[in-house]
Amino acid sequence: MSDIGGKQNATNEHSLRDFIIEVPWLRSVEVGETGFRFLRVDVVEANEDAPIKLIDAAFVYRDIPYLGSFESNDERLNKIWITGAYTVHLNMQNYLWDGIKRDRLV
């Protein structure tokens, strides 16, 4: 949620994260292709209202097979591996991301 170029070093280099769009009245618009935890909507015109009825997020999931496996006698270690494999899977949708919320392509 930091501004571009601020102390947090936010950029638009690999995935647009800070941009202005025209939102049509009584119509939906789909923007962005990135992972996020928070969404910030700013109205850029002074003295304007933005009666937002709904904001939806689309979950893109590429159904690809897991080619490797891991199993040990430690159930916690097995769960850690499954979580890691799922995280890598989520980072392999249309592109291979270094980290979905870091927006850095490998």
C-alpha cells in the first residue's frame, strides 16, 4: 500500500500496482494480474463521490500436476513440504514469480 518510489521502494516494474483507471458507471472492469493482501482505492478528482457497490478479486489457478514428492516419518515436516509445494504452485500461473506478493519475475 506504499506509494511508488516511497521509502518502501515500491515500483511498477513487473506488475502494475499503482495506476489510475476510468471506472464506467453501471459496469464492471477487470484490472491487474498480481497477488495482493490489501487493496487501496483513491478517488483522484476533488469533490467527487465514488459509490462503490462491489469489489471482487479473481483467483487464477492453473491446474498443473505436482511432479515431485516428499514423505518422512515426521508429519509436521510433511505438512511444511506440502505448504511449500503449494506456494510454488501458486507462483506458477501465467508466469513464474519469485513471490506472488513481491511482484518480481524470475
